[in-house]
Amino acid sequence: DAKTTQPPSMDCAEGRAANLPCNHSTISGNEYVYWYRQIHSQGPQYIIHGLKNNETNEMASLIITEDRKSSTLILPHATLRDTAVYYCIVRPAHNDMRFGAGTRLTVKP
Amino acid sequence: DAGVIQSPRHEVTEMGQEVTLRCKPISGHNSLFWYRQTMMRGLELLIYFNNNVPIDDSGMPEDRFSAKMPNASFSTLKIQPSEPRDSAVYFCASSLDRVTEAFFGQGTRLTVV
């Protein structure tokens, strides 16, 4: 039961903004959108999350559409160290957190 | 805080042996998750606990797998008997509650030969 859809891979030039899309058309009103990334074989790393409003932190910005059916993670100035698999997750009220296939972002010099 | 601590980092065992993976969540966190990652299946949620109680174990592959959380600071994932197809990286994660971020450990790489 895939709750999110992401492109399998994307490329981005170093120093440019990376915009990673995610579709979650079946999202419920109380479900949050989370983004994580996984570099090499390390444990996934939290990036950002939101419910309705756009969010920004030191790592990234999260833009959620008004109908909440899709979102975009923005890395404003991608570096080579941002090369990773990025996961978009819809987290239901009962707390489980299931990962899909994610988007493999490659930042190129 | 040292973050989520998993042990061992690497485990090599023979088929049929019992394997126990350990996790120490971040102090004060009340939710704990066990995941398995393979190339074929990606990151799979095996089980998660809330306040030391298993909430959903539907991801546990079969009866050979069991998980316990005897107290708020310790959890184990046991495989008995182990099989080569259990070879994977097993991650543990914890979060304060359902609306805060989960922090992952560095994982245990299990190889069953």
C-alpha cells in the first residue's frame, strides 16, 4: 500500500537548488509529511516534516500544496555531500513510519 | 545524548544459530522502531513499540523473529533459527512521540552463512 510516490532518481548540479517532488494523494487530515535521507549505508537522517504549512530549517524547505496531495523538498544550495537517497513518508496517527523506495539524488560537480 | 546505540555493529553467524540484536533508544523517547534493509526490499518496518508495548508487529517476517522491550532503555530483536535470507542491515530508531522526528542508530549488519 504505497502512500507516497517519488521519482526513482534525479541529478542536480552542485550549488544549484535541488527540488525533490513527492505525491501523497491519499493523505489524511492528521497525517504528517516527513522527509529523511540515507547516505551510503548509514542510518536514515531526519530532514524536515510538516502538516499543512510550509516549513524551513537549516537543512531544507518543505513546500506542501494547499490540497496536501503533494509536496516538494528543496535543498537550496546542493553540495556533493547531499548525494543520498531521499525518502518522503506520510506518518499516520498511530505512529508507524514506513519507507518507500525514495529518490536517489546525485549532486554533480 | 549519544543517540540511538545498536550492538553489535557487525554479526556473522552460521545458519541455524540464534542471533540477538540490541538497541538502546535515546533517553526519554517513548517510541521505538525496528527496520530491516536489503537491496531487494529496501527499508522494511518490522515492529514498533510505544511506551514499551508492541503496537504493530505485522512486519515481522515469520515466527523465527521476535522482539522485546523490557524497559524504556533497551530492546532486542532475536532471530532463531537464523537463515541466509535474514542477511541484511537492521536499524533501530526512536522518537519522542508520534509527531516528532525519529533518530536512527548506525545499524547492525547481519550476515548468515
